[in-house]
Amino acid sequence: MNEDENKGIVFQIGYELPSQQRVSMQIANLRLHAWGVFSNVYRGTLVSPGTEQEIAIKKTWPKTPERNFELLFLSGIKRKPHKNIVQMLFAFSRTTTSGQGLEATKAFCESYVFAFMPFTLQNILKKTRLAEVEMKVYAWQLFEGIRYLQAHMIVHRDIKPVNLLIDVDKGILKIADFGSAKIVQRGSHSTSYQVTRFYRPPELLLDAKEYYWMVDVWSAGCCVGEMMKGKVLFPGASREMMLKLIVQAIGLPSARDHDYMKVTKMIDPASDVHVKGLKEVLGNVSQEWADFIGEILRYRPRERLHGPKLLSHSFFDQIFTPKCTLSNGLMVSQVITPEEYKIALKNDCAAGRQYATSVLRNEVKFSLKDVHPVTNPTPIATSKDAKEKKDSKENNNVKEQKLPNVGSNTNITSPTAQMSLKRTLNA
């Protein structure tokens, strides 16, 4: 980026999306907003082209300039945008060289420009407890965004509060950060080491290699549970502790549950765990809330409440009553319009399936090649998929996972299976 020192304006050539037209951008007041292991986020004001607006720029450093699925999907090319999914406005890249002679190394940086969203669900929950209407409005939009991804055969694989962007004034939630996302097909295998631990479903904790969109449904259920509880639902410091906390909430999985999860490891049915039940784990919530989360957090992926059935659940009746408002006075019907509700329940997957097929056939094309030319573009996520195929061939023997011992057990029935517990009497 070139900077006009007198005005503090940065000039950058990039692509406007989804049109893919080359444009000259002028960005003012650019500063670091957040940072992570794989990317940094900058905030600034887009002066031109178009109307002046606040923007966020995500900068990543891929090992190669090959196209990746995050770039392709967020570009919005050949798909309809969705209100609850972030949409890339512009993209640009740059190659830098550090060192000299034989020690010179090149670094390739891709930058994605989005409309700025002021908050994440994570930093909101750190500061305040959400009102009931807000919780339900955000929960509905989260599951509606996941429904859209499922219609496009996409699994996000990192649904968590920090990746849920929120505009409090407008009541809007958007799913962000598609760095781990991929299109999945039946019979395809993926690495189980995905999803941030606190939000990782039991099948991935037990090393399943064949999984689909339902991993996102579990993660979203954990996020909604966190809104209810005010803190992380399953804060396990290790895989074993995560499994223990899950068992405490919904009981031990049966042998049949393990089969449905397609896992390569099993929880020892003789594990000595005190089962509390989901309502106690959630804390001071009504039975309605506990029952709703209980329909989502189930061992068998296909039995997790999702899609139109979830979006039309009686749990959400409150926010769809006439004149229901958010805390700031905004009508819920302005946040989730009647037309958007109808589209969600219709759940037409035809366009999404067509998009997924086009991507898999390498028919959807976009790259930043004129900044860093690639003579032979590699199919999307080839290196990642190859690694996942390699990983799926390993550790195929089913092993029992012994959970950490605790003092006592209580006989509570799991929502998905009859538990086989080693019971003791509480003193």
C-alpha cells in the first residue's frame, strides 16, 4: 500500500467483489484492530470508491499464493449473498522480500476487505449479560447462517463467539472467519483436529474422520448455551476433560451412539462420572431454555435440531410476536423480516448444491494472480485435502477413552441413549 503522508490516506489497487473489477482504493485512519496466530485485522475508513464507510481488513500470509476456499467463498462469486454471512467487498495481495542474496525470502500476503462490524459475541458476553430477546434474535440468526452454509454443502469448522460479528444497533449477527471451511461430500474424509476445543463436538473429540455440517450445529449450540450461562459451557483444558464435561451434561453415549458418530475412539462405559444434567450445567435458566439446548447437544449428529425445524421451533415464538422489540427499541421484524423468515423455512438447496458442484469442478474462479502470478492454478484446498486424506488412513482402530475419575455418579438418562454407569450413592 502507498501512503500519502500529508493526508494519512493509503492508496491500494485491488478487486471489487463480486464483480472482480480492478479499482483504486483510498483508505484513511488505518490502524491495527486485532491479531491472531494466522491473521491480523486492521480497521480504517474507506474514502473511495463508493460511499465513505468503516471497514475491516483481514491480512493473512498463506504459504503459497494458491487459491483457497475462504477467498473464493467470501468473494461471493456465483452465489447469492446472505445477511448472516460476512461478504468481502474488496481483495488485494502483495509479495514482499526480506533479506538479501541467498538469505532473501519472499512472503505473500492476501488482504480481504469487509464492512466493519463493531463487536463480536465474545466481547459482548465479557461485558454484559444479554436480554432474553437479544439472545433469541442472535441465536436465530446464527442457526439461519448455518442453514445457508449447509444448503451450500459447506462446513465452517470454527463456529465460536469470537467469529460471530454483531452490530448491536442494528441487531445483526454475521458468521465470519472461513479459514477452516470446506465443501464436504458423502464419503469424504477430513481431519478431526478442527474446531476450537470448547466448541468441538464429541465426534471430533473421539477422532471421527467422516463428518458433515452437524459439527457446526453442536458448536452453535455451545455458543447459545454460553449466552444463557454467561460463560463457556464446556471449558475443558484437554480432550479428556472436554469429554468429561459433556458426559456430565448429557450422560454417557451408548455403543450405538458411537456408531452414529463414526468415531475411532470410544468413551469407556465404566467411566466414573457424576452426571448433573444439562439444566444444572446451564445454571439459572428456565426449563424451556434447557430443553431447547438439549435438542441440539446430542451425540448422534443427525438427531441434532437444525435447519427449518429449529428455526420454526416454539422457542423462538416470543421474538416473532407482533411489536416485539430489542432493548434499543428496534422492532425484531426489522431485523428478521417476514420474507427472510419464509425463505429460511423454505430451505431451497438447489442453488447451493449447484454452487458446491461448480466449486468442486473448479468452475468458480478467482485469484489475485496479477499481483502474484500463478501459471498453473491448483484446485481449491488441494494441499489441505491431501493432508486430511492422509490423516484419515491413520488411527482407524476403535479405542476406548477413559474419562478422568470424579467422586460420585447420579442416575440421569441421556437424551440420546440409555447410559451404562458405574453408580455410587452420594453421602
